[in-house]
Amino acid sequence: MKRFVLILSLVVLLAPGGLAAAADDSKVKAATGQVESGAKKIGEGKVGDGVEETAKGVGKTVVEGAKFSGEKLKESGKAAEPEAKSTWHNVKDTANSLGATVKNFFTSLFSN
């Protein structure tokens, strides 16, 4: 289960930004920008500052990405909920119909 959640989280983080507009990904983008900024500082020769900023950005990206993934999972669960209820009602109706058919069969079989 943990592996599934991890993989799903990574997919959400790496997916294009147009998945859904409801969850706010601005904090994830800001943290990613901090990683990029730190990497640029390293490239400019400011290794100490760059490594520090990159490490902080990676940490923030993980935290904000996890929050964002949680929001996405919550939204997915809410979106699937009506369908799950509908499916349950369909199964229940089918079972009731089957029971009535079996009852009618045996009633007609033994009534002659």
C-alpha cells in the first residue's frame, strides 16, 4: 500500500500542471523554483549558498508535493463517491431482481 501511495504521489508531482484546477500547486512550483535558483547559484560558483538553497528547496518540494498529492487524492475520492454509490445500488437491484426471478421460477414449478 505504501508503495502504491508513493508511486501515485510521484505521478501527481511529475504530471503536467493541467490535471485539475481545484488543488493549489503554487507552493509546489515555488519550492521547485527555489531548487532551480540554488542550482543556478552552484553553477555561478556560489557553492555554499547554492547547496543550502537547493537542499531547502528539495525539502519544501517534498512537503508541499505531499500536501498537493493528498489534496488530489481527496478530490479523486470525492469524485468517485457518487459512482461507487450508484454501483452499489445497481448490484443491490440486480440481486433483488435475481431473487424475485428465482422465487417466481420455483413458485411456478411447484404450483402445477
